[in-house]
Amino acid sequence: MYRAVNILTAGLLAAGSSFSTAALAEQRPVVVELFTSQGCSSCPPADAIFSELGERDDVIAIALHVDYWDYIGWKDEFGDPAHANRQRAYAAKAGRRSIYTPETIVNGQTDIVGAKPMVLSKAIASYKEAGVRMRLDVERAQGQVQISGTVPSGTVSAMEVHMLHVIPSHVSKITRGENRSKTIEYTNIAQDMKTVATWDGKSPLNLSLEASSDQPLVILVQEAGAGPIVAAARID
């Protein structure tokens, strides 16, 4: 079973390695976003599947902990209302009236509800076969992040550039709520996700930003309005 909330009210996957201080998304790694909660009893199986993705160099895994289950007994230490807002934006884009945990969004387009490793594996494989829409270069040095990209091929549309940090791993002991008495390891936990720029998709992309943390950094270039993710890069 998975948990749902109405928007109006509220080793199968393992392979590969990681990025270093410079990242190139020319091969278009597949972005897998997991919307999860420490307060949801249905989430641990999905969290475990998601953890296996961290070893792949063709996937960028991002766990976005939501806060809308905090009221049932355990406040998620990583919960952020911005993550729930992002999930709602995806749902609105797709015409869905409810949001769920656990829910996985692949490349900003395909949603998978619950813990379904085979479905997730097939979705990742299908996006790996898609053509590369843009070249994205990201470098980090001395607290500065340099982002550059070429004009996407095909249809040009308005883009948003998102930046976030991720905590690679954290073990939590949960003492209340639906997962009480459980000790769970969470991986690739999203922190400080924000939209750092908009882009018309016509001129070359060139940005210079400050990095607020030494944690691994992820850059997403996404069609505006919770659209498809065009390119992504991660720097560890």
C-alpha cells in the first residue's frame, strides 16, 4: 500500500560510479526523484530500492522528503514544504488530483507509485535510449559553480535551472509514528533545492553561482512548469 494525500487538502538497479569536481551531462544521465517520508510506513521498501541507484553513473538519484505526513506522529528531519510543492507541480502538469508517498518521478515525466523495481528499471532504460537534447557542463571550485550549456536541439522552450545539494547517506532512528522502532538508512537526500535561473533556450547558457555547501551538488535543466528534465549533472 502507498499513502496518498489530495492536493486540494494538503541489487536490480546497481551498477557504475560517481562524478568528481567537474561534470558533463552530454550522455544525459537519467534523473530519478523519490518523494518519500520518514513518517510513511509504505516508504521503507522504496527507500531501499532507491538506495541502490546511488552506485550508478548513468542515474542521478534525488530523495525529496515531504512534510505532509508529519502530523501522524513523526516529523521527518529532512521534510521540506518545497519538495511537496514540486510534487504537486508534477501532479498538476499531469492532471493528477492527488500526491502520494512513495512516488518516483523519472526525468520529470514518468511517475511510479509505490516500490516497483522492475517498472523503475524499465523507465530508466527507456530514457537512456532517448537522444541527447543539450550539452551541459558544470564545474565547482573554491565555493563557486560554473554552469554552461549549448542550445538544445529540436523545439526550443523556456527552461528553469535548479540547483540543490544532496546528503549521500544518513541513518535515522525513528521512535514514533508509523515507522517507530525502525532504523533506516536514507541516501541522496535533497537539501536547499532552488531555482537559480530561467533560460529562454535560445542563447548559450552561462551562469556563475555560489555553492552554499561542500556536499555533492546537482544541477537540473528542466522545461518550465514542471516539464521534462532536459539535462542534469552531479558533482561529488
